[in-house]
Amino acid sequence: MTSFDTKQATQEYAIRLGDDSLILGHRLSEWCSNGPFLEEELALSNTSLDYLGRARMLYSYAGEFSATGKTEDDYAYMRDAREFHNHLIHELPCGDFAFTITRQLFIDLFNIDFLKQLSLSKDVTLAAIAAKAIKETQYHLRRSKEWVIQLGDGTKESHNRMQKALDSLWGYRVEMFEVDDLELQLIDAGIAVDSRQLKNIWQQQLSNILTEATLTTPSEDWAVRGGREGYHTENLGHILTEMQFVHRSMPGLKW
Amino acid sequence: MAENEKNLFEVFIRSKRGLDHKHVGSLHAENRRQALEYARDCYTRRSEGVSIWVVKSNDICASQEDQAEAFYDPSDDKPYRHAAYYQLPDSVKNM
């Protein structure tokens, strides 16, 4: 097992979590002006802003460990796809509303327990960020859960779309519950969350919701991995192209 | 889902220092619970409120403008319904 300097490892951990938040936040922002109706569009945009805010806090914290004085912008705008370490589920295209809201449910259910654990971290900054994020996530989960039940147990069309979204997201859940050497070391130090422990409760909670939504838990077990190592789907490059364009073409530009 | 399949709700918000809920606008939602959540997203983004009420617009019974005369005019010639109509006796210092 590789051994890491704890500070460096914590910095990398903050960047990973920041990447998850930034990429999902950006995906959700794509609904802005494309929402199914005005009220839902505002709700999606608000959720997006919650994630962007979370990414800013995590990147800023990572910057505090940086010898060269890196800022949140350096992490968001000046890295290429291979340097992003988000779980792949966050970067998948929004798809239809069924896909977007099913992904939110997967992530919200995960975050509820993950953030609860992280708020107990020995790293006080990570703990404080988690404590703030829990409140947002409780709201996010209420929304995604209600929608999944309503659309799953809705019309034939909405049910089919929800089942299709569920089936195509299924293999992307696996990564969220795996840890690598860096995280293992931080878990031992009481800093990181042991995501492996969250899998059963997640599965149970999801399955309860799916039953109520008259949806079928996929039986086929497949998995896509690579995000934490910087191996991405082709989608991340497209996100970065759009997200980083202005900053890279006019470096140092301020609003 | 077309908007006309949804219900219209009226939104009332009580601000931090406000004593009563004030009407702030309306929105579309499937049900009361969703209306409450959308009200939070649409009308309290800048910390405008600490309490939200939503009520189905259909459930509001409103006075009609063409009935205004019958409704309100009869009060116009009854000045004795205002406190200022009465002269305060000198012995009453404050009221």
C-alpha cells in the first residue's frame, strides 16, 4: 500500500469531493432555460448553485494546502480531464428529466449518509463543510424522492422512462462505494468517510423508494469505474470545453 | 406535462420581522407539498421569509368588482363607525 503525506492526501480528497460537486453542479445548470416548467427549472438551478457553492468551499480548502497559492479557479478552470477525479455518475449527460432526477436520487441518498459521516471528520474544515451541506441535501433528497415516486408510479410513459433511466444508471453506483489507498489512509486517520460502509443502507433506502414508485431494481450487475483515477467517459471533455472556455481564452478576467 | 394540467397556488410569506403573511405571488404545482417546495425556490431565494403558506387559488373565494357598490358603498355614509366621529370627554385623558 502506498503511503501518503496526510496533508497532501487531505488536499487530494478535498479536490475529489470538489470535482464531484462542480461537475454535477454544472450538469444541473444545463437545465437553466431548458426546464420542464418554470418552477421546476428554478428548483434545479437552486440545486445546481448548492453544488457550485460546495465545490468552491472544497477547492478553496484544497488551495490552503498549496505551496504555489492555488485558488478555486485554478482547480476549476486550469485542469484537464485526466486531472479531474470525480465519480463518473456526475458527468453523464442530463438526458431526459427521468434520467436527471434518478441520478439525483442516487446521489442524494448517498450524500445524506456520506455527509453525516464527514461531519464527524477529525478534519474540522471538512466537517464544517459537510455540516452545511447536509441541510441542502435533505432538501434535495425530498425533491428527488418525491419525483421518482410520482413519475415511477405515474403514466405508462413516465414509468417507462424512469425504469430506463434506472437501468442505465445502475452500473455507475458501484464506484461511489469503493475506496482506494489514499482514502484508506485517510479513513485510518479519521479524516475520510469509509464509503464501503454506506452501501447496504443506500441499497435498502433506494429499494424502499423504488418499490413505492413501482419500479424494478435492476438485477443485472455491471459496473463502470475509473473516475477517481482520472479515467473518464467521453462526456467530461465536452463539459470542460464549455466550462473552461472563457477563463482560458481570457486568463485573469474578472467580472 | 403541460402547465394547464397543474394546479395554481397562491403564495404567502411571513418575513423575519413581519407579523403576518403577505401575498407574494402564485405558482404551478402538482400538489400542496410540491407547491410549498417550489414557493421556497421561487420566493425565498434571498432569505425573504421564515414561514410560507400556500393555498390553492381555486379555494379562494374573492369579492367581485362588479359587486363593489353593493359590498362597500353602504359603509360610506356611516361615519359613526369611525372612532374619530366621537368627541372625547375631557375627563378621558388617553384612549
